[in-house]
Amino acid sequence: MSDYPLYPEKPPHVQKILVVDDEEGIRYGCDRVFRSQGYQVLLAERGEKGIEILRRHPDIDLVLVDLRMPGMSGLDFLQLAEKIAPETVYVMITAYATLEAAVQATKCGAYDFIAKPFAPDDILRTATRALERARLIRERNRLDIERRQRMLELAKEKTQFRAVIDCMVDGVMVCNAEQILVLYNPSALKILSHLQSLRTQVALREVLKSEDLINLISYASTHQKRVSSEIRLNYDPKETWLLANVGPVVDSASGRFLGTVTVLRDITEPKHMEHAKAEFVSLVAHELRAPLTAVDAYLSVLEEGYVQNKEKQDAIIKRSKQRLAALVELVDDLLKVTSMSEGALRREITPQRIEEILKEVLHLMKPFADQNSVRLELQTPDSLCDVHGDREELTRLFGNLINNAVKYNKKDGSVSVAVQQDGPYVKIAVADTGIGMTKDTLTRLFSEFFREKRKETKGIAGTGLGLHIVKNIVDFYNGRIEVKSELNKGSTFTVWLPCQTDQTP
């Protein structure tokens, strides 16, 4: 093994003493005394040379300088030396020990004053006091530098911490042990819209209106336990739900309770989604149950043999098939909506002639229109730009619009489909002479499962998903749709679909 330690200790600091005196006996006498005590000694016979040495060795701890020397005097030396080595301690040596000289030397920065001739013990005692002062000065300055560095580091960490807190999506509020709000981030102001920007520290109850949130923070403070709860804020124009997590802050060293940190997450949207999902399940269950119950009743009638007449049996079978067809339509629409929302729908995008798709849809709808005594009309220009899209999807889009126009029409009414070029769009307007819609209906028209309920719509079957699918298709192709309707006079659905960009009509 090596004889040297793996981590050698730092050698102790050897203090340096500079003696500036024109008398050779004084210089070498001091040299012998100080070296015998283990100090490092530097000598200069003139003030100018002493300044040169000080410039090369600014870490000198003590300077003993003669008051009167040829050339630069001791006082002049002190004035220059203090700028070069401000941490060094200076002691004045003189054979002219007067009160006036001592005052002058002190004003120029001298720590002490010693008169010639002096005994070795006297100069050593004076030097020991001065070196201790030099050590204390350097230690004080070192600690001051460390303190400043730590303050800078603390300020930097605080700035970084504040930057992180301010960038958080969740709201953050920090309270001290007295439940005074001392820190919050912009997200907290956004979530708690009533909480205005504060310039001074204020009590929590003065800035929070939610009693539930105040009680939650108070509980965490009193019991020093982490708590979590969903909180409803019902004092805003719209209902807001928050997930509040409150944790106590305890000093690990002393165990003293310092305050609480509250993290707030806006869960309004998930709450609304949960509510919408519950409504969705309820609506689907209702829509599925009604036709199944009807078909089951029809089959029971036939099974029990209550109906022997062939015509009545055929009528029951026909109604059962109609119910099942409506059920298949509902399931098909549900699958379509799910595929669209999940982005799993496969589309084959190719140039399409809109007028050809509309002719096909009107041909398919003619038997249904004739059954309802509704006249179908199509107006198309001589030339149109092609529209890039999936043919099946565009057929469904206009099929839903024209089906609704026929279904909600009046007897001997009409459905007019007008197509024209409108700048970079193909404009398709489907107008009917039907029962129209109320203003409230227009605001909710494209929602899932929404159907207007009034006496004119009571006997009309539907899933409430058709127009929702229409809106999704139009949005996918970067188009737009507008609705104009007048109660008991009819409605007009207008769709704009972008043209194929490399084609001119």
C-alpha cells in the first residue's frame, strides 16, 4: 500500500509579515523574531520597494512600516497600501512616538503604533494581536462572500422555483401556519376567478369565497394531514369543479409546522363528460329498449295466437320489421359516431362529382318522399369543381339532410336541393317547406341524441344522431354548415365544401 494518504490534508496557512524600515538592524531583528515563530517574513528598506512587494503578494497578513523613511514616508505608504491590500493589517514603527503621529497613523489606516526601541517580546506581542485581527478580517470577508454567494444561489433557486410554479397548469396556493396566503401562481387566479392579484399577504378567508376549500385547508393545518377532495364552485356564472389536494409543510429538522401547499386542478370538463356519458348511456338504453319491447310484444301476440287474420299478422310483422330497421339504424349511427370520435374511420379520398351523388341520394329517397307526398327537386349548374372526399361518407352526409327534409315536411310539401359554385367552395342548399324549428332548437341542433320535442314531431322516428354525424363530416373536410329556419314555414341547411384545388370550373 502507498505511504501517502489518499486525500492529503490541506497544509495550514503560513502567515506573512512584511517589514518596511530603512534601519537594517530593525529589519533583521524583526526577521529573526518572526521566523523563530514560524512566520514567513519579507523585508524592504524603502517605502517604494515595500509597495512593489505588496503588489506581488497581496495576501500579506501584516505590514510593519517605519513612519519616517527617505523618499516615501510611512503615512504615504499606508494610503497606497490600503488600496492594494485592504485585508492586510498595518502597524506603524517610529522613534518619534507622539500623540499627533499616532492620530495621523490611525487616520491613514494603521491598526497599532509601536515606539523604537522595542524588545522582541513587545514586537511579538503587537504582531500577534495584529495577525489575529488580520485572520478575523479575512474570515469575516470569506464568510461575507459565502453569504453573498448563498444569497445569490437562494435567489436563483427562488427564481427557478417561481418559474416552475408559474408554468404549472394546476393552480398552487401556499399558506403559512397562520393561514395567510403567501404565494400563488397565475393558474390559481384563473381557476379561482374571484381571487384578484394581491400586493400584500392576506388572510385566506379574505380572498376565498369557497367555504369548502377554506375548511379543507384548515383541516390540513389543524391535523397536519394530507387531504384531497372534489369541490364545487357555484358562485361563478358557470359551474366549476376543482380537485383540491392540500398537504402540510413540516420542518424536517425541528418538526415545526410551517404551513400548507394546496394544488388545485380544474376537473369541470371531466365532470361534464361524466354527466354526458351518463346521459348518453341512458338515452341509448331508452332508444334500444323501446323498439325491442315493441317487437317482443308483437311476437308474443303472434306466439299466443291472438291474431288469426292473415292481413293483421302481416301488419304486425311489418311493424316489427320497421322497429328492427330503426334499431339497426341506431346501432349503425352509434358505430359511425364512435369511429369518428376515435379517428378509426377508414376513408377513400378521391375527386367526387357532387351533382352525381345528389342524384343518387334523391333517387334512393324518392319512394320515401312519395310515401309522405313530398316533391323532390334538384338544381345544378352546367359545370362544378370536384370535391375531394369519400363517396360513401358524402352520400351519408346528403342522405341525412334530405331524409330529415322529407321526414319533417308537411303533406304535399317540397324539398329543393340547389347546387352552385361559390368561389373555392361548392355550395349545396337543402330547403324544405316543413314544420321548421324554434330558436332554442337551432342552438342545440348538432348535439348527440338531440331531438326537438313538440306535438308536430311526436310520431316521427329518429335517433338524434343524424345531424351530429353531418356536422362531423363537414368539419372533417374543412367545410362549414349553416341553418336557417322559421317555425311552421320550413328550414334550409346550407353546406360549403372546398373544391379540388388543382381544378377550375
